[in-house]
Amino acid sequence: MQYFAAIQSEACDEEYDVDMDIEIMQAYEQVMGEIKRLKNTRNFSSAMIYEIYWCSDDTLQEVADKIGISKSTVFIHLKKVRNHLKGIIKNPFK
């Protein structure tokens, strides 16, 4: 393989943002902590569905098929938890 300096440059276009990386890790830990807390509330089923969807590469339809419910029901549960999380966890991408 031939090396092309213009394409494969060792120069860094932008520095790695360590602070952003830390914020993302903290947000992830907060989400998982809140999901764990929600499992002990009346929102248990929504938290479980959110965890199954969020921690896998499954589509809405695949999650629905695994659980045996409709895709629209999965969506409603995901939306419920997502709206809850928006109110308590800072989005590191904004």
C-alpha cells in the first residue's frame, strides 16, 4: 500500500475533547442510574423496555417482537422515559 501524505496525514485537525468525553460518560452513568431507580417505581415496565432498547442494537420492531407487544406500545414507553430523562439529565451534546 502506498502512503499518500495529503490523505493520510499525521496532523490532527482538532484536539481530542477530554471534557466532552467525561460529560458523555457522566450522562451515561446518570441514565443507567435513573433507569435502575425507575425499576423500583410504578414505571418499572417503561424502564425495562427503555433499557432493553437503549442497551442493544435492536430496532423498535425487534424489541416489540421479543417482548410480545406492539411497536406503538414500545414507542410510548420509550417516549415516556425519554421525556423523564430530558428533565433530569443534562445532554452533553448541546
